Amino acid sequence: MATGTEPQQNSGGVRSRTRAAIAAPHLRTDRWWLAPACTAAGLLAFVVYSTWRAFANADYYAAPYVSPFYSPCLAENCRSMRAGPNADLFGGWWGISPAIIILIFPLGFRLTCYYYRKAYYRAFWASPPACAVAEPHRTYTGETHFPLVLQNVHRYFFYAALLVAGVLTYDTVLAFRDEQYQWGHMGLGTLVFLANIVLIWAYTLSCHSCRHIVGGKLKHFSKHPVRYRAWQFVGRLNARHMLLAWTSLVSVALADFYVYLVASGVFDDPRFF
């Protein structure tokens, strides 16, 4: 006898044969769509801003500050930065913005990040759009096919992100100079760079790959007390990975925007001493 709950014969999404015969696509009554909508808006805003700044090729250096989007500067057409992270590995043939060279590494790290993957899968692909809300796609292959199988390079982007964070740390140290490159000074930009580098390091070290590198493959933590303490520290950061992902994304954009405002002459960097 039919009970009304037999799987329907329609294939795909919430109408697949393996799902219960419930007419509604989901049973949630809250504003479940708000979180993915805000995520999409936030990520789109950063993509638009970073694309504009990456191709601008201007207003990215105001002594002693260099935009994190342009550091390290690896092209010959970079602005001259005294003691800055200049290494013109790319000669005169590189004609477009030097930011394009370096941004691929931090953006690749974030693009393949476990949290960001969840965020943009839900926000842009509705895969799935939210918890307890079935995705509308007919098929699901996960990350086993091209191009999503390339997400597995995340651990290698982590190594590159460590190098970039090291360069940005160097930039922050250089921010304790004035416009004449004299040491022992601090401006508002110095505080902006300090906040940014703390968040960049916190986000980078909270990465799941970092947690595995620090404490993975250990059978006995008692035999590796240093790695165990490091694993605990990274684990505490990892619990806040989503928060650190967003705050560091905002901070790096604000640091670039601050340099843009100073370099374009909107205002002078206020000096505390």
C-alpha cells in the first residue's frame, strides 16, 4: 500500500530517487539564505577591489609603506623602494602590473583554503546552499574531477603563503621608519601594518594543512612535547579559522587602501613619534 513517502522517480537534486518524497525543497523556516548571500557579497567586493588595485600599477608605495598587494615586487618596472622587498627577477619584458606576479600565491592559498572552499561553494554554486538545504544540482562528484581536483594543491600554496607572510613581516619592520628612511618612528600606517601582519600570521597558521604538518603522523604526543604544544596552539587558532579568514581578508585590503590614500596624496600619514 502506498504511503506517500516512496521515492519519486524524478532524477536530480531534491527530486532524486534516493530522497524522501517531500514536496518542499527543505524544511527550514529561518533566513538560511542570508549567510550565503552575505558571503557572496563580501567575496565579490574583495574580488572587485583587489582586481582594480592589482591592475592599477600605481599608488602602491609611499615611503616607508608598500602595499601588501605589491610585495615582494619582482618586476623591473617596480617603484624604487629603499631597502624594500625589490627583486627584479622579471626583467623589462614584464610590462603589466607587478602585483599580478605575487598575488597568485596568497590568492591561491585562500582560494584552496578549506573554509573558503565551503564558503564559495555555498555562496556561488549552491553546493549545498546551507545546512539541511539540498543542492539543486543533478549530479555531485565532489572534488574528484577537473578542475576541483586541483584544490589538493592547497598544502603547497601554504608553503608559498609562509614566504609571503615573511616578506610582509619585513615590510612591517620597515614601517618603523619615516619618509626619510630614518629608524625609530611610528605612524598610523605602522599600526595598520602591525594589525595586518598579526592577522595574516594568525590566519596562515590556523590553516588545516599547518595543523597536520605540526602534529600529523605522530602516534605518541608524549614523545614529541614541543610538537604537541605547537599542535595545541595551532588547534586553538584553527577553531577560529573562519573568523581569521575574514578579518585577515579585510585587514590586507585596508592596508593596501591606506597605502593608496597616502600615495595618491589624499592625506599625509599621521606620525606619533
